[in-house]
Amino acid sequence: MFAYDPEWRHFSPGQVVMAKAIEWCMQHRLVTFDFQKGEEEYKAIWCDAEHALYDHFVPLTLEGRAIAAWHAAGPHRFVSRPWFRRLGACLPTRLRGAVAARFQANAELMADMQPGD
């Protein structure tokens, strides 16, 4: 279990753990250590290069295609189109309820998504 105790900060236990992890990677001939996304200061201590990260989305289902269309159009443009509003009226009541529940459950996540993210 990891925890932070201010009394130990001058010993930099997090830096020690990071050093050991990188050392293990070097011993096993791994040439890249992925810090994931983010611009935290500690990453600059260990890195001399940055690599851009990209997400790729391949829709395999009808729901996936709908999500891909959502991203391609951009949420604010998608919902404002007249055909989108009429589409809901064409769906069976049960499916309409399920779609509405899915949108509502993921509203915060979808609001944060931008095309190309």
C-alpha cells in the first residue's frame, strides 16, 4: 500500500521506488519507460524526451458506431441537429429509455470528450 507521510518527504521514497523501477527495466533491457499522460514535475527529472500519445477508436458494434459518430461530429453539434431529435422519436420506447439512460449515465464523461482526444 502506498501512502504519503510529510515527515518522510526529505527521503523521497517515491523517487527511490521510481529509481528501482527504472533500474529493473534497464536490467531487463527495456528501452522505454512509460510515464503515461500528464505533465507532473517528477517526470521531467527522469526524462530527456517526450513522445506524443494518441488514442484510436475502432467501432465494432452498433453502439461503437454511435459513439464514433458522436466524437466525429462533436457533442455540441451532434445534439443540436434536427435529425438527431427526430431519431429518438423513431426508436421503440424500451430502446429509447435504454439509450437515454446510457447518455445520462455517461453525460459527464461525454461532456469531457473532444474529437481527436
